[in-house]
Amino acid sequence: MQTAGYRLSSLILSLLLLALPVEAGELVVSADFPGGSAEVLKVDQRTRSITVCPAGDPQFGWPCWWYFKVSGVKPGETLTVSVDASTLKQANGSKLSANWALPERAAFSLDGKTWKQTGPGTREKDHSRWIQQVDAEQAWFAWGPAFVPADAQALVDRLSRKHEDVTAFELCKTRAGRSVPALVVSQAGKNSDDRMVIWIQARQHAWESGGSWVGRGCIEWAVSDDPLAVALREKVDIYYVPIMDIDNVATGNGGKNQVPHDHNRDWSEMPRWNAVQAAMKALRQFDRQNRLVMFVDLHNPGASSKQPFFYIAPPELNTPRRKAQQDAFIAVCREEMQEPLKLDRSTPSTGPKYDKRWKEISSNWVRSATREHVVGITLETCWNTPHSQPQGYLTVGQQLGRGIARYLKQDPRPSPALD
């Protein structure tokens, strides 16, 4: 039988053991999870430093995305995380600029879900280094805030459970058999025959994770109680695909310029990628019904871009009416997108000089294959700024939503007699 003195001694001993400093464990780097990508070059246990490079296969896109987990951390200790740009050549044989792989600030997370940024790193040619205190026994580091297939599925499921007007569905199965989650916002009981349709999609290029965060901000705003969002839902059905290139996101590959071509060069009469094929089929149907009014494709641009901007219709696909609709939409977005990331006044286009497959770019296909009143546009949200983190991206998405709602206060479709 334990005495009171024995129990007290045990309690004191337990408290003393808890008060002892936690010894730093052996740092272990892993990337064997969905979206993970890292070739471990060096782990120095003495200096608590790690060096990796992207592990993507150039056959499946630019090897610029990296994402890994570090375990064995002593909470409160400081780690030095270094990334070398990949030395692998692109599938076309050319060297990929290190700028694509080396952001000024890395993304990091203590739980693999909530993402923040490190402080500015130190860049030396094809190598960058960040120093970060980690207040947990493990941490995740990435090129940008990760948004993987499970996040896409969780988003569409959560919104469909929470809002009766939201329905989650599967756009398609990929060539590798993975599901492509999507959702539609459509008010129950409303006659759908004449309701306008908006199509929003992200991640035709797998590494551009910011696009999914912008899309999340937009769709979460669209189902909110904001009076503009409520008014939008009264007359518009909204389709959203968080990740188009599910396979490369899942495997940690870049997707951009994959062999034989990426998703955003696949909008042709014979699309290779199932997600593109399914999207084209749906968009054609909505256009035949005279319901489609807008298509928005979400991307991240080059490292030097510090403001979001729109890629607009090239002169070869423009008409006075199409330009007027496009300009009206951009004008309201410019009023909405002010802080923290102000919409750039520059509006480049994606014509013949941009890419030899320019006609197979999604927004260009929409411009050429649908009615003249349809706005087909690409939003590029900068990824290399202090605001290029979840809250900044979500805010851009909310502002995009408000711009769409303001633009569609008036139905852009002409009367049947004029169309």
C-alpha cells in the first residue's frame, strides 16, 4: 500500500523530470507524403542545418516545387534550411532558371495545415538559405503554402455540408485514376435554364499552389453573407475546380511544360488530360444554353512579379464587344484589388508571340469557342512577396469575387433576338 509520503515523492520526481530540458533529437527529413518533393543533399546534426533540392521529374514539369517535413526538432531551436535549385534540365533540354525554385521567403508550418512565411532568406546564385525558429517537434517547409488533393476534397466537402446551395461533385478521374474534386453553387428551387454560369479553376500548373488559395478565398466569399455574394447567388451558378492537375500535385511534380504538354496547352479538339476534356465539355454545354458568362483561370506568375495581373485576350481573338466586356470587368476588379496586393495596370496578352500553342491555352480557347459576351481571363497572383501567403491569397480571392459580383449586376448577355 502506497503511503502519502511515497506518492508525494513520486509527484516531485515526475515534476523534476518534466522540468529537465528536452534533448534535441536527430533531424530527419522526409517527403513521402502527397505533394512532397525533396532530394536530401545534407543534414548537419551539429549545426542543425538541412540542404535539399526539388525532386521533381522534368518529364512531369518544371522541377521547381519542394515540400518536406523535418522531425526530431527540439521545440524552440533554430534550424537553417537551405535549398539548391535543381540541376536537371527541362524536358526540352534547356536549363530552368533558379528563380522559379527560390522564393525570397519560404513557407513553413508546424502542423502541415496552417502556413506562415519565414523571414527573408539569403540568396547566393542557385542556392537560398532561411533561418527559422521552430516551436514544435516537427515542421514542414515548402516553396509556397501547400494545397494538395486532400485539401481540395476537404474544401468542397466542407462547403457542401455547410451550405445547402453547394454540391460537391467529381469532375472526372485522372489518367492515373485520381479523383478531381469540384463543386457548384446553385440555389435550390431556382430555374436553372436561364441562370448565368461562372467557371473558376486553379492549378493547371501543379506547382502554382497560390492559385488554389486564391480560388478558395473566392468561393468561400461567394457562399458568404456578404450582400454582394447573396445577390450573385440569386442569379448565377458558380462552378469551382480547386486543382486541375491533380496527378502532378499529388506526386510533387511541377506540371508546367510536362511531356507532351501541360494542362494549359491542352485545350484542343483532342485534349489529352481528362480534367481539360471534362471542363471543355461542360463549358460547351453552358455556352450552347446561352448561360456561360465568365471563365477565370487562376495561376502564379514569374518571380519578379510583385502585383497580381490579368492576361487578356490577344488582338487575334478580340472584338470591340469582347474587349468592352473584358475592360468593364477589369475596371471593377481594379477598384476591389487594392490591399494588400494591388492589381497591376499591366495587362499582357497570350497571342502567337507568347507561345506556339497559344490557341490551346484555356482562356484563349474560351474566347474562340464561346459567345462574344463571355469573358475568358487568367488571373496571375504574385507568389514572391510578404503577402504571398494564405491570408494574402484568400484576400485576393475575396476581392476577385466582389469584382465578379459587381460586374454581373447587369446581365452581359444580349436578348435572344440580338445574339
